Amino acid sequence: MSIRGVHHLQLAFRAGNAPAMRHFYRDLLGLTELPDEPAEGAARREATLRFAAGGQRIDLVGVAQWQPLPAVSHLAFEVQDLSSLRARLRAAELALVETQGLAGFARFYLKDPAGNQLEFLEAEAALQPARQELALA
């Protein structure tokens, strides 16, 4: 027996907030929305959103009794071209937190519309070729 990877991560949001969650994850973050998959033998949940993030899936489920998670519980996205994402999120007037350094990475945090803490990071090594191209230009 061996674990091969993470199939999906599930986060909750307040029922009725699906349009804001869809806009954030699909339009601002650029994730691909997947069709809903109703559980076998169970009623389909109206407020379930699913997104592809690389080879993993993020399920967002609307719940009536939603409560925010502690900030230490968070989802971290490994990003290519962090600076472009940062600019897009700032243009949307979202509050980014960039005060917590991590050796070898550029990163920032923000909360999704439900208050879930998200981290976005890119390895410094991945940034080096782009910095060298800018220096030569």
C-alpha cells in the first residue's frame, strides 16, 4: 500500500456565496472549473464548485453553518509567474499579505471571499531566468 498523491482538497464557504467564490477562483486565480459530480446515492449539492489546480482538485462546498478556519490552516498554491498573479489580484483591490518571508521562495497570502487563508509561492530559482532577461534588456 502506498499513497500516490492528493486527489482533492475541500474548503467550505457560506451557502449563497457561490457566485463570489466562482469569480475569485475561476476569474481572478485562473483555475479551470470542473463539472459537479454528484455523490453516488446522495442528493446533488447545489453549491459545490470544483476547480482543477494542476493534477489536483479543489472542491468548494457551500454550507449553512460555515465558520472560518484558523489562519494556520491554509491552502498553498505553487505558482508560475507570481508577479503577474500579484498584479491581477492587486488590480482587483484584494488585500495581500507579504510580510512573511520563506527562504528560497517569493510568496504572499490573501483570503478568499469565504475567509479561507491562501498562500501563493514561487521558488526563487524559477525567478532567476526572468530576472536575468530583465537585466540584459
